[in-house]
Amino acid sequence: MVKKFCGYLFGGTMEHSNLVNGCGALIYCTETKRYLFVLRHNTKYKGTWGIVGGRVEENETTIQGLIREIKEEIGTDFSSKKFIPIETFTSDNEAFAYNTFLVSVEKEFIPVLNNEHRGYAWVKMEDHPNPLHPGVWRAFNFKIIMDKLKTLEEIL
């Protein structure tokens, strides 16, 4: 199973796969130790708080898709950033995979939101806004994910 997804994360493309691949970025500010959450608007799960991300397009790597999604959704170019893998969720039927990454910035910024979002918040993880997008909620309910984030906060 892991081999199936490694190519997508590290340079492979989606061109020969029926797998729907998605990606998201949990953006962390090292100066304030806060995370960026966006409030969903014209999308599925409207009115929930989530992270920037979406579907990886055909012939894109996961990272290329993530950089594109960040630019489209919050108007910021993250092409020079390093992305740290946090989690890969795969649906029970193995038709959908969602890769979550952590990316850090030195200073908080005001995102330029597209029509998919109607608000944003920089918050400490323990003060995250509610209701959370179901996928984000699920990830945050795994102790191993929260432990990874705490470790990364210490070293970034």
C-alpha cells in the first residue's frame, strides 16, 4: 500500500491512476506558534473550519498540486517552501487518498481568500475553531498526529 502512494508524494504524477488524490497544508507560524485555519464557504462542508488544500490534478505531483491549491485559495506562493508529511488518509475502498503536510512561515500574513472561503483565523492548536471539517477533525483525534505536531513545533 505505501508504495502505491510514495510516487505521488515525491515526484510521481496521477496520469495512470484511478485514485483520487488530494492534499492539504497545515500552515504554522514559528513566531506566534499559531496555525492558519480557513472557514469554508462555497464548497462541501460549508461553514466548517479546515486547512488549505484540494484535489491533485492529472499530471501533477502532490506537492505541485499543494502549491497550486495554496496559491488559488489564499493567494500566497509557497513554491520555495519545504513541506513535511503529517498524514495520509486512504478511504476504505482505496479510491481516495488525502495527504496532509505541515509548512511553516516566520510571520503571520493576511490571506487573500478565494470564493471557497469566507474567513480565516490564526490560532493555537488547542484553541482551534469549531466546527472542524470532518477530515481535519478526524486527523486531530489521533494522538500520534498531535504528538507529531508538538514535536515539529519544538524543532521549527
